[in-house]
Amino acid sequence: MIFKRFPWRIFWLSLITQLAVFHLLYGTFCLLTSHVWDSVFVLLGFYSSLLSTFIFIRPVYRLSISLKQQKAHLHREREESQAFLSSIREAVVTFGLDKKILFFNTRFASLFIGASRTEKVRNFEAVFSCLDLESAVNDVLQTGVSKNLTLKLPTLLD
């Protein structure tokens, strides 16, 4: 199982690069000490290692391009979803499994947080102090089953 996940291309790339650097340094040393035949042999090894390095770099470069495209695509989707949620007239808040607030729209901020506290609020309990809501959220997070709940929550406009 480890052999399937091990980054073999990167391993061989680093090994061949190390060999190329070693051949270059040893070839230069041989040239400086007047060992011409040794230096020719070593420099040929350097160029073959360098060629192998370029052969291994191509797939790694393609992988990096693919990852950049995926990252740009995810960033674009996130911006689109945030623009959509911001345009909704109702108050919308999203939070993670740890109950930290990930996103809220301006309507939610005006109803529950206020303009002065938007940077300080990071978790669910800091905004809502309703025990029924907290227990319902805990149940949903533990079971993964959605719930319908009707509550009258106090807002800043009240």
C-alpha cells in the first residue's frame, strides 16, 4: 500500500539531480587537477543525469499546473457561492463542525452581530444564547440528520 502512495517520481528526480550535481563537481575537480579523461567521463555522466532530470521534471510540472487550475476553480466556486449567499435577503450563517462561523451575510450581521462586533465574533455560542438552538445544533452535528426547528430569537432590532 505504501508503494502506491509513495511519490516515486519525486524520489527519482531528487536522486538524479543529486547525481548530476555530484558529476558536475567531480568533473570540475578533475579538470582543475588535469585529469582530462576522467573529467570527460564524469561530465558525460553529468549531462546524462541532467537529461534524466528534465525527463522527470515534465510530469511534475504538469501536476503543478493541474493543481493550480484546480485551486483557481475552487476559488472561483467559493466566490460564486459567497456572492449568492450575500444576495439572499434572509439572514444566512454557515459554521463548521467545531461551531466556528465560516461565513455570514450582511443581513445576519445586522440582525445578530452588529457592525462593531463583526471582526470579534468567531463561534456560534458568542452569537446565540438560546439553549434550544444549541441543543438542536449539537444533535444535528452528532447524528448528521437535519432538523426543523421554529424559534423566536432576539435580534438587535428588537
